[in-house]
Amino acid sequence: MTRQLGRPLLLTSAGLLAALVFWIDSIPEYDFSISILYLAVLVLVSAVGSGKAVGRAAGACVILAVCAWAVNNLHQPSPTSALRCVLACIAILVTAALLISRKRLEATKQDLELSRSQVELFANSVPYVLWRSNPRGEIEYLNESWTAVTGLDRWTVLEGQRYNDVVHPEDMAVLVETVTAAVASRTTTNLKVRIRQVDGRYRWMQIYDNPVLSPLTGQVERYGGLSDVHDEVTAKEELQKVRAELEESRTELVTFTNMVPQILFRADRNARVDFYNERFTQVTGRDLHAVIEKQDWIEDFHPDDREAYLDNLRRSFASGDELRDTFRLRHADGSYRWMSIVGRPVRVAEGAEEIRYYGGVSDIHDEVTAHQKVRELNETLEQRVEERTTELMRTERRYAGLFDVSNITFAEMDFSAAGKILDEIKASGVSDLRAYMMAHPDELTRTLDAIHTTRVNEALARLMGFESVAELVANPPQQNADDGPEVLLRQLEMYFYGIDHIDGRTTLTGKGDQRIPVYFTVTRLPDGLHLSSHLNLSDQEKIEEMRRAAQAELARANRVATVGAFSASIAHELNQPIASMLMDAQTGLRLVARETPDLATLGRILQRVEKTAQRVAGIVQRTRENIVAGRRQARAINLPLLISDTRDLLDLDLKRSDVDLEIICADAVPMINGDPVELQQVFVNLINNAADAMRGQPGVRRITLRIAAEATAVRVKVADTGPGIPEEYLEKLFEPFFTTKATGIGMGLQICRSAVEAMGGQLTVANQMSGGAIFTFDLPLAPEGTRLHG
Ligand code: ADP
């Protein structure tokens, strides 16, 4: 407002001043010039006017000065006045020029100021951090965006040159290196680093720092800036990650397709294949890429299948249907195998017209050939069934003939129902059938009940004492053998363990409960049938029994005689001392019965009784030794033979006691020296004792007799699986009359020990770790010359 009012005021004042100066100057009476005051007019004009106004004012002032001079001096011009006028004009013009020039300078300055503030405004309004640095790389200017971005005061940062504080520590090294190199080589820095933002988080920013030759200083200055490229960088990273993932899943997909045990393919509707997995090469032996390039996949098809396949393919592809076919494909080894192909049409994209076929080719050769075989078999089945039936009928007739007319006994039993039960038992995890059946008698009965005799022949009926099979069927015995269930259990084991054949001895129960010892064999036939045959052993058994009975009788007589002789001898020898002890006892009793017993005499009598009793023991010992010694007839003995004879002797007894006798004999046993009768008695005693100890005992009942040749003797061991000998009896066992048996006399072991000692050996007893007792003794070798191997 003041400026608006001041301007006309000053211009008016300038005009009035000019008019005043002209008026005074034009007064002729004044011989002086005040035209210099026109300069003040110019100053006033220049204060508010433009350069042009000053110019115009200067022109007007010059005209006024010249006019004033002319008014006063034109009638009589003088050089002095003219010079004065000229000087005044020059002064006006020079001042005007100076004022105009000042005006111009001011205008330029204003312009400069304007553009500087415009630049500053621009620099601060762009969303980038901008700076200028000196040739040494020190930043001298930072725009306001610095503070907006980093939150740090730009002036403080400039003062301390601490702009690197905002750079991520991990990017620091590369930044320093890059900037230093760029400053040194005067090249542009273009780098992405992470810059800490006002919120403390780091963002990726692009540093662009360019060297520029300053026209003002003639030096290289650097102008640069920071732009936020975080989103771009992270997007790029994200993109790279997605790309890597894509690549990974692509590789995985390729690996997967190559692992599939089928040929996989992709084709367009023109049957142009553009993908095969590696299986194609493995199967056909041809390079899949070459085949894709040449599109000659039909070459691998069997010539006979090509046309039909291509027809089907064209039809399916034309209609956009699924492709399904089978054909023979040539494999790498040149052979053709039946393959099945399935191709599914899939649209390239949702709603797109174009479709591709994705599919697989799998090997169905085995199924196809199996089907072919089944077809062929079906075609010939009827004929084969007929042939087989005729053959079977022929076999059946032969078998039936053999069965019925033979003198050999046959019985056919059907185990198929029992077999089913056994299958169930096996499936439940049972491995020891016998143990299982023993533990489950009901199950055994159920299984045995499931066995049926389907056929017996005449020979068997006759063996059992019947007139015919019809009579046998009409009067079946309650139990057909002594150990019938055992034999049947063995037959169940045949089924259970897949044994084809068993045999053994048993005693059949025939007509009128007659007992027929037989040797039997059982053979497994197909369809769960068992065929058994029997051999009558009655005659052989009778003879054998008589022989054994005679031998056993002999042995028993021998034993009775031994004990008898021994008893007689003892009785004879003991008669006198026992009579003496009796008398002493009677005298003693009388002495005790008196009113005042004669204790001194009683003591003497008792001492005599003691001495007599000791004599009795001595007599027993000596008498026995005499008996044994008296019978000794030492000679060379073939031990294995003697043992074999003894076994025969005891066979029946052992069988009755259900005891096994196992004889383990070294290959070559030298002859020994001894009394065969006594030695046999030793074996008889030891074996009988062992059998007695095991009688009625469950589990294994076995006596093992071992003979082994030592350096100077033959060692004999008799072991059993019985209860063994209680510790407290081990010492007493060989004492006379020691027995634990109700009917025993306790002399057996005493006699055995004496007999062995008499032959130069020593009989000892021990308990085995595995249970049972073991008796051991050595027998001396026969003298050289008589010592032939047994
Ligand atoms: P006896 O046979 O008349 O009892 P022995 O002298 O032959 O007389 O046997 C004495 C005792 O030794 C027997 O009653 C028996 O208790 C014990 N004995 C003998 N042999 C065995 C054995 N193998 N196992 C367990 N005890 C045995």
C-alpha cells in the first residue's frame, strides 16, 4: 500500500523538482547553473521507476538543461556556459547510466535469488534425498528429504559428516569401497544399499552419485541422491525366490515323471508329441529328444498294430475323446511287449479351445499273455478234462483193484476235515503240535473225531480176524490199536509238518479183542487221504518174546542165586556171633531186672556185645569178598558184545517201563579183562536201578551207556534222566542194605562196587548238571595178545 502511494508521490516530486530546476536555470539574472540538481530527479525516479523510466527521465533532464541554456545563452552564447551545459548533460547521462546499471544489477540479483529459492524448493519437494559433495567426497549439501527419510537433522549430519551412520552395517564395506573407487576415478556411483529409516527399519535405497565439472569453480563436484527402491528390490527378491521355487518344482516334476515306471507323454491334437519322460528312452532305447524332433514314434510300434492304432488315435483326437488302446511296442532289446496307452484331453487354459493330450503307456505284457494263455486253456479245457477224467478213472480202477484183491492190508482214511482244524491251529501260531495237543485234550478229541476211515480192504479184515470187510464194518472194535490215538497223532503231525511217510510198530485190537502186533506204514495221498498198510508181526514177536523171557528168567535166576548164596553164606557165618550176642543180651536183661543191678558186669557184657557186633560186620565183609572172589574167572571180554547181550536180556523190561536205552560206543573198543558174569550183573544192576528211578516219571526216560577207550582202561558211564541221588544219600549208596525201595534189599550197588573193584576198577556215582545220576567205572585192558578189538 505504502509502495503504491509512494511511487506517484516520488514521481510527482521528481517532476516538480525538474520543473523547479528548469525555472531557476532559465532565469537569466542568475549566472550560475543548478542543472546538477537534475541528478536528484534521476535518483528519485530510479527509487521507484524502472531502468527505462530512469532513461526517459535522463533524456527529459538533458532536454530541460539544454533548453534552459538556450533560453539564457542563445542570444549570446559563451563557451563557458556551453561547456557547463555540456558537462551537466554528461553528468545527467552518466548518473542515469549508473542508475540504470544498478537497476539491472538489482533485477539480476532478484532473479538469482528467485531461482536459488526455486532450486531449493525443488530440491526439497522431490521425494529423493539429494546432495552435493566436494571433490574429496565430503557432502556439503543435503536436502530436507534427508531428515524426512532418516529422521536425522541434516545440518548436524553435515557438520559431523555422519551420513554413513544410517547405512546397514552389512552394506557398509561395499559402499565405502564403491564410493572411494568412484571418487578416485571420477566415475558415477550407482549402488543399492539398505538405509535406516526414521522408523528404525532399513529399506533398500539406490545411491546415484555423479561427478560434474563445476563451471564456477572449475573443480569436479559430485551431485547425488538416494531413491527408495525397497519395493522394487524386495519384489525382485520375491520374484527370484518364486523363480527358484518354480525351478525347484519343475525339477521335482521332471524327476517325478522320470521315476514313474511308465512312459509319460504330452501331445497336441495333431499327435505331435512334445514331451516324453526318460522312461521312453529306457524302454525303447531311443533318444527321446531325437524322437520328439523327428516325430517318428510310430516306428517303435509293431507293424501289425500301427494302422489300427493310428485310426483309433485320429478318431479320438478328432472328437476330443480320451485315447485308449493296446499295442505292441518294440523294446530296447528288440523284443515286442504289449503296452496299454491312455491319453486324456486337457484344455490348455480355462475356457480355451486348444487341447493337449496327457497320458501314459504301461506294460501289460504279462497280463495279456496270461489272458491269452487262459483263453487257449479254456479252448482246450473240455478236451483236457475229458482226457484227465478217463485217465483218473483208469488209475482209480487200478488202485481199487490193487486195494481189494491184494494180500497186503490197506486202510484209507480221510484227514481233510481234521486238516482244516490243523490249519486253524497252525494259523493261530502253534508250532509244536504234540505239545499243543497234550495241553488241549479237548481239541485233540475234536480233531481225532474229524478223521474218518473211508475204506479198508479184505486183507486187513482178515488180519484182524474177521471173515470179511462187511463183518468188520458191522462189528467195529472200540479201539483199533493199543496206541491208536498216538498213531493218529503222528498222522496229524504228518499233515501239520508236511511229512509224506511214517512207519512204526503197534498192536491192533482185532475180533474178540485179540491183539495183533503189526509193523505199519502210512503214506499221504492227495486230497487229505492217508493210506496205511500193516505187516503181521505176531509170529516174530512170539519167538522174540520167548527168547527174551528165557534170558530174563536166566538173569533173574542168576540174581536170586547170587543173593541166595550170599544170604546163606552170611547166615552160616553169623549164626555163632548172633547166638553169642543173644545170650549176652539175655544175661544183661536179667542183671538189669535185679533189685541192685550189677553195673560193672553189665558194662563188661555190653563191651562184649560191641566186639561181637564188630566181628559180625567183619564177617559180612569177608564173606561177601569171598563169594565175589570165589566166582572170579577173569578173561578177555568183548565189551560191546557183552553190552549188546545185556540189552537183549533187558529189552522187554525196558519196553514195559517205557525206557530208551542208548548205547554210545567208540569205534574201536579194546578187549577188557574181567569176569563176564559179574560184569553183566553190574550192567544189569545199574540199568535196572536207573529204570526203577525213572519209573512213572513224565518226560524223557532215557539211559545212556557210554564206552570210551582210555590209555590203560576202558571207561564206562551209565547215565539216566531220572531224579538223581539226594546229596545226603550219595555217601550211603554203596553201604550194604541201603535202599529207598519198598521191596529193595540194598545190596545191588554194594555187589557192583565189589565186583568192579575185584576187576581193578572203582565205581563212583555223581549227579549230572542236566539232571539224573551217572555211574562211572574203569575196566582194565586185557593182557597184550588177547586184546583184539571188539
Ligand atoms: P536196591 O536196588 O535193592 O535198593 P541198590 O544197592 O541197588 O539196592 O540201590 C541202593 C539205592 O540206591 C536204591 O534204593 C536207590 O535209592 C539208589 N539208587 C541206585 N541207583 C540209582 C539211580 N540210578 N538213581 C537214583 N537212585 C538210585
